[in-house]
Amino acid sequence: MLAASPDARYNSQVNENSFGELAVQRGLLTLRQLNECLSLQHSLRQQKKHTPKIATILIKKGHMTVEQARDVIDAQRKGGAAPQDEGLDEIALADQQDLSFGAVAIDLGLVTIEQVDECLMEQRVQREAGPHHRRIAALMVDKGYVTSEQGKMVLKVQQKKRGYELIPGFRILGLVGRGAMGTVYKALQVRMEREVAIKILSPKYSHRPEFVQRFFREARAAAKVSHANIIQGIDVGEHNGLYYFVMEYVEGRTVGQILARGEVFEPREACGIVRQVASAMEAAWMAGLLHRDIKPDNIMVTDTGVAKLCDLGLAKAMAGDPDETDPYFAVGTPDYISPEQSLGSEDIDIRSDIYSLGATFYHMVTGQLPFMGHDAVAVMRKHATEPLVPPRTRRSSLPIGINLVILRMMEKNSAARYQQPGQLVRDLEAIVAGQQPPTFRAALELGPVGLASGDGKGPKFPILKRYRR
């Protein structure tokens, strides 16, 4: 066998580093997670063992989904890199087949969710050690959880059915994706003959009350608000040790997935999406709910341009709810967190969600995060103290009206932001119509208004009656 040339090894390492850096920049993982996997990769290489690509390691560690890895690889290609993406399809297929086998075995009452999880974890360890690993059926037989005949029966059921009923009344059709808290499946609600999404709480969290409470809180919040731009909750419960949440199924991509491909939104499209999310936030606010984790990954966009706000797991009733204020969930995502959340304040309101939506808006139209740092603490500190670079500085073609709206949304002082989502909705509607935003028209009656983030004494911008794209 010929050894790889130094140039080939160098180019491969450059691509690996590029993949990791881009994934961090897109907010898909933390630097700590990346460094952990790079260290593992280096250790395997030093031991002259089979060394997977960094994307494969990140997926096996549960830090990324296959779809997220493909998004980053696509972005690499657009940037001129030559990424190595072999193995992703095999990982995705094997994962779905093994998950399907485990789910059918649970449904037939042959094994427990803990036993399936144990086998999946052992399989992951085997994958990390080398290119070969045993399938979950063989592992279950080895451990005595099922007999060889029972394993064959599960395989027959798995192959015979188009889907399987992990939860009574819902036939699983496929895997949608995995998150930190669990797995989401596409399913058919048999009696209603409609497609739905089912989120299953990860087994490692199902025995921890604080995670179960958050899971049910998300379901209750989704059911509490009925709005065209909020993913609607349908059912929630527990079956055979599985905590599940059935919700509306939406075909589309998240804003986070779109950004991960290196795409930057056109101003008009971004305005439309943010306006819809602001409308959803207002409906939630009127129902007494704060989202607390507005970010690109929590905004779905359909092929027809309809935006859907999802993941209400951090939603909190504004009128108290002290038993559910777990400090572990006290803040949202660092890249989009409001100053008051970053400082650990419990006195937050709808203006905090408006700030996070502003940070998301900023990312959508510039392709860059508002603040970057070497770790989460550094990023949160910047949100609280560092002046914001105006989005128009990073994208000179951005209409002044949008620049002003984002700056107001992201004011450090919540009193200087939009006070209600409805105000933001009206300004965005005016901008799309080529008119002067009502908020700034009212401010002009008192003279020029400084809208730069920071100390409130930043540069003053002229208000234009119209702008051209």
C-alpha cells in the first residue's frame, strides 16, 4: 500500500480544520466539542489506528447530525475547499436501521429502552475504535436481551412494515434529526391519516426530572398558543418508558441550516421571515409566554416562505413558574443571547426575545454572528458590554431601514429596544412597502435619534423615506 504524500496529508488536515472552524462559526457546535474530537482524532492517528474524518467523529459523538455535516460540507465546496464526505450516507443509513430495529424490539416488548440505549452506546464505542462494528441485533443477542429467533422476528417485522408504531397510533416513517434533548421522527397519525413529527426524549434524560419537566413544558407551551407561525402541539405523553411529544410536521429547512450552507438572505426575504417570527412572538407574549431561545435553528422555513417558530422548551410563563426556573436552563444560546440573559438576570421580558431575534436577523443578512469569542463566556460578555458593529458596515448594500431596525432590536438597554413585537412587525411591513418605519417617524418629531448599541451615544443615522434595493 502506498503511503499518502505529505501534500495530500497537509491538504486533508486543512480541509478537516476548515470543516471544524466553519461548523463553529455557524453555531453548530462549540470550540470545546471541536477540540475534544480533534484530540480524539489525533490520538487515534498517533496509535496508528483507523482514523475517521472529523465530521464522522462529531456525528458519532452526537455533536452534529448527518444533515448538519452535509450543510457544512456544501458550504466548504462553495468556498473552494475539497471536503472529504465519504461515509456520511453509510452512517445515516446504519443509524436509521439500528434505531428502527431497537424501536420495533421495544414495541414488541422484547427489550427495554435502557437495553437499546446500552447497545447503541457500545456500538458507538466500537465505531470510534475502528472501521468495523457489530449491528445492534447481534449485540442484543450477545448480551442475552433477545434470542436469535427473536432477533430474526424483529428483522422480519422491520422489513415487512413501511413503518412501525413506536408510540400507539403513530407509524414512524423516518428520521428527521437529532438534537441535544432527543430525536425527532416523521410519522403518520394513523386515525387522522396525517403526517406529524414526534420528538422522543433521549433515554439518558428520561430519569432526570428537570429534563422531563422541560420536555412537557415545551409541549404545553406549543399547545397553549395557536398561530400560523408557531409549530402546533398535538399530543404529549409516555409509553414504555419513552416520553414523546407529537407536533405539526413542517417540510422545510431551518434558518440555521440555510446559513450553514454559506447562504446569506436577501433583505426582502429576511424581512418577511423576521416579521412572521415577530408575529408569532407577539401571539406567545399575549398568551403569557416568553420563548427565551430565539435563534436560527428554532426557525423553520417552508418552500413557500412560511416561517414557523419551534422548540418552546425554554418557554416560561411571565407570571411566575418558579418551580420550573431551573438554573441549567436560565439562558438561551450564547450567540444570540440578550445582555440581561447573559448577566443571569431573572427579570427578563419580551424585549429579551426581541434582542435574540435581532441577533438572528443580523446573522441572516450579514452571514456573520454579531459577536465572536473563544468560548461561550466571552461571547456572552460581548453581548452585554461590547458595542455592536452595525450590520451595514459588514454588508454595505443593506438598506438603511433594515440597519436601523436591527440596531434598535439589539440595543444593550432593553428600554431603548422595541417594547412590543407588534411595533417591529409594523416597521418591517413599512420597510418592505418602501415606506418610512412608523417607529422612526415618531422619533423624528423629537429630533435625530442615536440607535447604535453600547452606551446609547453612537452615530446618528438619517431616516430615509424610501430606499432602493
